[in-house]
Amino acid sequence: MRLVTSLTNPSIKALRGLHERKYRRQSGLFLAEGLRIVTEAIELGWPPQTLIFLSGREEDAQLAPLIRKAEAGGADIIAVNEAVLAKISRKDNPQMVLASFVERWVDGSTAMAASKGCWIALDRVRDPGNLGTILRTADAAGASGVMLIGECCDAWSVESVRASMGAIFNIGLARFTEEEFLAARPNWKGRVIGTALPASVDYREAKWQAPLMLLMGNEQAGLTNALMASADELVRMPMLGRSDSLNLAVATGISLYEFLRHQADS
Ligand code: SAM
């Protein structure tokens, strides 16, 4: 354990860099913040690479065991002052603990071979808040993971990890180009249900059965024609007011819980 109070310290600079996609790509690391989330991550088998905490709090009842566990897992343990913590977190009221972790991807062919449960496939999701919220909802609904298709926002960004509320540590993430996804699609043994505004089937009438792949479209453009064609069924949620569509994360949540309802009934 060491104390660092300088913003120019190389370890601190590297951690601050994790706000930028370029540095996350180079290092393969991402940041997560908060005592609860970092504790859960360790419990789920994600040893932190670096653990940063507010100097003077090392004897706190919840922090002390966390520091011990992270140290046992080989983490670099750094005590910092409030100013350094705020710079790393980029928040006015930063959490007492931050940690960096090595990102993990599920192999695309493994994800496509799933034989139970549900995977959510997102076409070019752009908003990290939406992606994090979908990860959180997917975890809540017991889904196995999320497939990212095409140019998506970074799942490991601070915004996405924050919005996931730690679910990113409990949900598989796989990535595909659209071509890779379409080529691998025949390997998916279950049902594929796409959600799309032009669909004629009401989502409550769909054949929700496991293993399920739920296909969700881009925030602006919806699903590409090729992805729509790859679904076994396309469904829509009624739009009764003036809005022409639901938010992507909301539409994903409604669909997932409809799937769960059918699972409970069957
Ligand atoms: N202008 C886009 C379009 O034409 O599809 C709206 C995209 S919407 C914000 C993002 C995604 O959420 C859609 O591609 C679809 O997967 C899902 N979605 C949102 N509202 C929906 C609805 N009422 N019925 C079916 N899917 C919906």
C-alpha cells in the first residue's frame, strides 16, 4: 500500500486516462467506483488491477476487508487525498473507492451456442447510459449476456459501467460486426425475436420461448433490414400517445419481462 498525492504520478495519470476510449483500448482496463460495486466485483471473481481509496479511511469496517481482499488478489493499493480521488472519478462528490479491472469478452461462438436463457443483441447501440441500463436490466431479468453488433459505444466506459450499477460484472458481453453476426446466426439454436416499429405482431402475442435472442435496434435508425430478416419474429409495442417510439432501454426492459412472464406461465 502506498500514499499518492500528486496528480502527475504515473499510476494516477494512467487511471485518469481510463476515461478515454483510446487508453481503455490500449490497456484493456476500465474503471468502476463505489464500495458496493467493487466489493461485488471481487466476490464475482474480478480481481482489481489497482484499488484507490481515500487516505485515512483504511480502517473503515467495510473498506478494510476490501483492501485486504484486493491486496491478496495482487492489486496495486493506493491511498489518495480527496483532490486526487475527485480527478480520477471526475465527480464533485466521488465515492470513497475506485478500482481498475481488466475487461472481459465472451467469445462470439460461445455466446451463439447458448442452449438456455436469454441473450440480448444490440444493433449499433450508441448511448452508454442506454447500454449500462440494459446491462442492469438484463441482469435483473436473469439474462445471460449482451451481444454488441456493429459500431457500438464502449461497454467499459465510466458512463456505461456506472449506469450498469455493477451488473457489467455479472453479464456476459460478446461483440460482432454485422457480417460476423449474420454468418454465426444459423448456430443459434433458439428463437430470435426482434423489436421493430414496423412490425405487425403485438409483443404480447409473440412466441416468447427459451433460449431466446432478443434483437434491439439502434436509437436513431432501428434494426438494419438484414438484422430484421434474421429474426424468427418481429414484434412491436403499442404507441398510444404522441411519441413515435420508446427509449431503447425501456423497450428492452418491457420485452425481457414479457419473456419472463411467459417463462413463468409455461
Ligand atoms: N426511429 C427509430 C426506428 O425507426 O426504429 C426508433 C428507434 S427506438 C428509439 C430504438 C429501438 O427500441 C428500436 O429499434 C426497437 O428495437 C425498440 N423499440 C422502441 N420502441 C418500440 C416499439 N414501440 N415497438 C417495438 N420496438 C421498439
